[in-house]
Amino acid sequence: MSRTRTLIAALRAELGAADPLPPPPPIPAIPAPPARVYTPRPERSGYAAHAAKHTTALVGIGHVGTRYATDVVLQFQAELAVAHAAVDAELPADWAAANGFQPVHTRATDHREFLLRPDLGRRLDEASLAAVRSQCTRGADVQIIVADGLSAVACVQSGKALADAVAAACGARGLTVGTPIAARYARVWLEDEIGQETGARVAMILLGERPGLGTGDGLSAYVVYAPRIGKTDGDRNMISNIHARGVPVEEAATRLAALASAMIAQKTSGVPLDLALLGLSRERSPRPPQVRQRLVTRGAP
């Protein structure tokens, strides 16, 4: 053995490494696992069950141990697929003309570019800009624009009905309405350029909103006073969740007409607008019971 190894062995003996280890302690008995760890079904409180009757939101879905129940997960996945389908849908090219709108197109050349380049959806292409200048009424109180946004499904289902209802509500308040326009591949700020080109006092865009779970068919309305390129979101007022299970079309139209009238009276919109002067009744009836559509039904195992 080398001298180094001899020295190391002597050091270990001096430090007690040569002493035998003490016997290990006895291993305690491990009890058998319980026969059942998790509840067989989701547990739901009485309050959550009552609240769920008045909203389509996911309230009190319960749990099985630390996990969601299987039917909740399946419903979630199905509703997510509906949202994806809404974003993937495109507004038919002939929809505007078929429904009495002046068709316009943004600078996005296709649906993919529209999703990836929001800036291109905020400006008209040259042909549409020329059409707005030559074929649309100028100087109206309210310019209504219907647009696909992020849910062409919502635009097709409710866009025409909402535009007609808003026009009627504005007319009842003595406001003139410009040539109805329908925009393809459009973002919210497109209303600024259209309103600027038509010389409208108020521009209002009704477009498909970003889909959520169970709401792939909702419209949002954005309203701005003295529209022009460069307006910010702080200059706008909006109403969202306009669909059958949210804000009904007729109620939304009444509110939007009131917004436009208040903007013209106060000569402003957005943050400075005094919403207390809209003149709408503060009394609202309770929301009727809501039913969340079941997209997946799990059969017996």
C-alpha cells in the first residue's frame, strides 16, 4: 500500500470510521390506505346552485378531491373548441351587400394576416376608402359600422339586427344615421378612419368580440365622439356581451342611442363623458334564470 493510502486509512481510524455502525431502528408499521380517498361526486354548495340559475358563468362547479369533475373538464374543452371555431370563422365576402350594407375591407389581405397584424385591421384599403368617400352619406349624427372583429359568427347572427335596432333608437331621439357600413377583417379603431371620412359626429362600431367560454357569438359596441385617426381607448365608451344570454339587442340599442345623444350634447366621449346624464332608468328587473348550454353529455360507464 502506498504511503498516501496508509495515511488516509490511519486518519479514518482516528476519526472513528472503523467503528461498526449501530443497528438500524425498527421500521414502524405502515397503515393500509383508506378504502376511499375522494368523494364519488362533485360537492356543490346550496348558494352556488342558486346563483348558477342567474348566470351562465361557471359558478360552484365543485371538485373531486383536488381536481375538477370529468364532465366539467369535458364541458370546458368543448366550449374552448367553440371559441376557437368562432375566431377561425370568416365573414362571407357577399354578406355585407346581401344585408344592405356598404361593404368595405381593411388592409389585411387574408384572415391569417388579420389575426397576426392588428394594425392592418384598423385602416381601410384604397378601394374601400374611395368607396366610403364617394358612396356614403356625409355629416350624419351617427355613423354605424358592423364588423367581424374576432367573431364573424356574432356578426352574421346579430350584426344586422343590432344595426337596425340602433338606427331606429337613434331616429327616435332625432339623430340622423349615415349609410350603414359592414367591414371585413376589422378592428375597433377602424371606426376612427370611417368616422373621419364621413364627417360623422359620432362613430359606432358593432363587432364580434373576443370569444370566451360559452360566448362565441357576442358583439361589442364601441362609440366615439368626433372620430378621427389617433383617438385612444380612453376616448371611447363601450358595451360588451351583446347576445341572447347577455345584453339583449333591444336593450343594447337603447343604451347605445343614449350614449350617442349624450356625446353630442356634452361634446365629448370616453372618460370625460358624464354617464349620469344619459337619461336611462335606474330601475332594472331581475335577470331571468339562465341556462348554460350543455355541449357534452357523459353516459354511464
